[in-house]
Amino acid sequence: MPHPDAWLFLPPEVEALVPPLLARLAATGGGSADDVERDLRNRIETLILEGDAEQWRTFLREATTIVAEYAGNDAEARTLLASILDDQFLLARAVVDLEDTDLDARRQLARAGATPPRSSRT
């Protein structure tokens, strides 16, 4: 069984890029992009300090839903965010078995434009 903190494999891009990118997509649902970004930064920090692998995967799946349902014209943010989230699911495989919901999220991210590393394409 992996160490309980083994899921903390976050590369810096998650903390640096996910909040502003996700805010660009999610802010269209109400609230300012700055408020959404601040809330996301706080949520990610809380997950890192107090969360576990399952809570992180729940966050990834929720973010995937936002990316998959985004109908705006910020294709750059959508594609980059899809790729970052997909990378997280790929990294998660080293710590936990991916569940069907994770695999479904990866399919949604691929449709949103995620480009996984060549070594993980099957």
C-alpha cells in the first residue's frame, strides 16, 4: 500500500496555472474571474495540506467537468487546462489505480483537446 502522502506529486504548474485557467473557464457561470481564481487557489492549498488522493481525484474530475462543458471561445485555456488535468490523471496511476470515473474524465479531456505525452498514448 502506498504511503498516504504519496499522492502529493503535484508539479508546480498545477498550483501556478490551474487556478487562473480554470477561473477563465468557470467565471462565465457567475462571479468575477479574480474571485473564482482566489477560491481555487485556496481549495488547492487546502487539498495539499489536508486532503488525500481521493479528494484530489474528486477535484480533478470536477475540473474536468468544467473543461468538458465549456462552450466559450477561450480554446487556448481549455486545451492547456485539459492537458494539465490529463497529466495529473497519468501521474495518479503511479500511486492509485484509476477508477472508471477517472478513465471517463481522461476521455472527456481528450475530447477537450488534451495532448498526453507520446509515451502514454494507446
